[in-house]
Amino acid sequence: MKKPSLMGLLRRVHGDQEGSVSLETVLVLCAIAIPVLIVMIKWGWPMIKSYFQTGMQDLQSETTTAVQ
């Protein structure tokens, strides 16, 4: 019986193409998602934050009016 070698293992792993389509799909999705997330954090988040802060201020003013 032949003794397994490190070089043989490396050849077998390097030659294996199984799963490459999945990996390529994930890489393409990441390449699309990262710029979208950066844009959302840079410009979208301040607008969303101000929208919710305005809503909270309106809610607080309405509760003080309802209590009186």
C-alpha cells in the first residue's frame, strides 16, 4: 500500500472544482451588497434616524398633551 503524501493531498485539493459555482455566486453577491450597505450607512441612515427621532418627539409631545 502506498503511503499518503502531503504533495498528493495538495494536488487532490487543488484540482477539486466542486463548489466553485457556489463560491463565485457568494462573491458576486458580496460585491453587490457591500457598496449598497456603504451607501445606506453613509446617506440613508441619517435620514432614517431623523425620521424616527421626529416620530419620537411627536409621540412624547402627544403624551404630555393627553396627560394634561
